[in-house]
Amino acid sequence: MIHPDPILDATPPASPEAAPGAPAQRLFRSIEHDAEGAYGRFKSYRLGSAFQPIYSLAHHRAVGFEALLRARNDGGEPVSPLEVFACAEGEEEIIRLDRVCRAMHVDNHRRLATDEGWLFLNTDPRVVLPGARYGSFFAEMLEHYGLPARRVVVEILEGAIDDEGRLAAAVEYYRGLGCLVAVDDFGAGHSNFDRIWRLAPDIVKLDRSVIVQSTSNRHARRMLPNLVSLIHEAGSLVLAEGVETEEEALLSIDAEVDMVQGYHFARPAPATPQTMAKHPRLTELCDTFRGLAATGEERRQRALAPYRLAFDHAAASLGAGVELEVAAYRLMNQPAVKRCYLLDARGYQVAAILPAWDQDERFTPLANEDASSWFRRRYFRRALARPGQQYTSPPYLSLTGVHLCVTLSMALPLDGETLVLCCDLDWDALDPDGPATGA
């Protein structure tokens, strides 16, 4: 069911021709045109549009354009959009400026030489709550310019709106029209997953700061793929915005984001015909990533090779009746080994060779591993499922020592029962260069 526009659904007040309370058609007529395209006016500013392409990493081409405000003062000098919006006094002027911008962007978008792709439209978060007092507009705008709602992505700054009910109503309205909804600047300021789960946006735009942090902070780089995975599990596509360097682009690919946007691919351009053809830089990046991923995997396999050989030797010695301490002597002398231990068929630890506790003393309550149970760990279950085969776990945070590690494991028949030999390796020591990008 399509509800009244939560931004624009009440009886309009008396106001000038382009004011928010005037009939929508009157506002559309206030948009002017010249050789540069459609433009609007607000106080002493001339308002224009620029469009930045948004690229699909899978398709290697633009799948949409974000409309951005470009403004000049009465002297013809460019001014920041922030300056323009800062001069809007009171909610009526804010809503008027927001509407003029959106109508102008849609008008200019018609000049793009394509009938495909999305138009991403920002909405000023200040209009979401008071806009209901200023009359209907958005649906009439789409009808007036002949733009199908399915081709519009409405961007909302979720962290800038505290009223949960009105935010949800706005999302429901745009979705009811047939538009897609994007949460903008996620990862900056007050962003939280609770709203992502409740609002279920179609697209989540990661703030540039998330990608920048990942280039310099090893922990942020490791978390990025998991952040993207959580958003995917919530049912949203992920768009990395503000991608400006090859390193940031490669990290976005490595994290499996769906779309990218930024100066590395294309700068915003005026409302002139643009192409939806494949972008050669995306093809080159994917080729680069493929090579780096292969090199990174080869590097990790080389690093793991001596540990796997020593682990197989320990397993063979155990199978021949040698005690664990002797069987694992060669293995324990490898530099990245943290511990070696045996689990029974239920996952309980029955024997272990442990180094002296050398971790942060704040975690010493975790040092005593007597009768620990590791049945929930994937490396234990995988080993039981394939007796006699060595399994290498993905990196995970070890509870014993609180460090990132990988575990080698193998199920063995010993003394009439099945035991699982395990060995934890310090992942930072094995893979100091980080993810597949080598960043």
C-alpha cells in the first residue's frame, strides 16, 4: 500500500511560486534551461547538476549515477553545496531547496544517453520530519519527468535521523512507490546495525572512512570482508563510496563489495551524455586482483608447507605409538607454533603441549585449559568427517592467548579410539602481508 509521502503529504501553505507549499507543477516550471542543461535558483545561487557513475564490480560497467549539487554565486564563482544548504533559513527554505535540487537533477538526468541504470538522489535529512506539512511532491515529480520509480535510489543518512517511526515511514513510502532505498555514509559517526536490520535497505553505502581505515589499519582490513558479509546477510547490496586509489579499489574487490564509486573510476561530470559501457579500469583492476590473489595464496601455501610436513610427521609418529611430546618435538620447534594438543571424539582436550603463558596478563584466566572442550570448532568437526586427512582452518581468533591463528587438525585411530591431533599457528607470523591484495 502506498501511504502519503512522509515528507510531503499535507495541505500546502501560501508561498512563492517555487516554495515547497506551491503546487508541484509550479515548482517544475521554475526550473530553467540553457546550453548547460536544467538549472535552478536559490537566493543568489545558481544551482546545477553533476553526475558521478556507480560501477558494478561484476559487470565492469556503470549501473547508475549519483546526482550531486553544483552551485555558483552571483559572481559566477563555484561554491560548496554545504554553503548553499547552510544559508537556508527555516524548514520552509530547507524543503524548497531540497525539492528544487531533486527536480533539477531528474530533469538533467533525462539528458543522459541511456534508458538504463539507477538515478541516486540524496535527500536532506532535515526534510524527513517536517516535510509532511508542505504538500505532495515526490511521486508527482517522477510522473512529470517520466522517470520510472524503479530506476530511482533514494539515499537517506540514517545516522542523522533520530525519529525511528518517521524514518521507517519514509523508507516504506519510497519503497511503496517502487523506488530503491539506500542508507548513506554507513560506518561514519552514529551508524549502527540495528537500523540496517530493521529498515532492510536495498543498498548500504559504506562511508569512505571505512575503506581508508582498511588501507592503514590491519584490524580494520580484516574486519572489512566480515562487515560486508553481515550487510549481505541482512539482505542489502554494498556500495563502497569515495574510492580514490588503486589500493582502495583492490581492498573493495577483496571484501566482495558489489559496487564502487569514486575518483579512481570517474569524477562527477555535468549533465552531458554518459556511457554505460564497460570501464577498462575495472577490467584491469580485476586482472590485477586475480594476480595478487594467486600470489598471496601461493605465499601462504609456501609459509604453511613446513608446518604441514611437520604435522604429518607428528601424526605418523603418534600412529606408531610414540608419545605426544616426542612425536610433536619437530612440530613444536617451528617458529609460528603456539600449541599442540589432542582431543577425544567429543572434542574434549585430553593432552597438550603448551608453551609458557606469554600473552597479555589480563587474559590469564584463559590460560588453564584442563578439560577444555573444542567440539564447536570447525577444525574439529572437519577432521572427524575425514579421518586421516589434514585440515587447515581459516584464520580465527583463538581463545587461548587471544591471537589470530589457524589450526591444523587430523583425526587418528589411537589405542582403540578416535582422537584428533591439533596444532595452532600464529597467523600474523605466517602471513604478515595481510589479505590477498598484499596491502
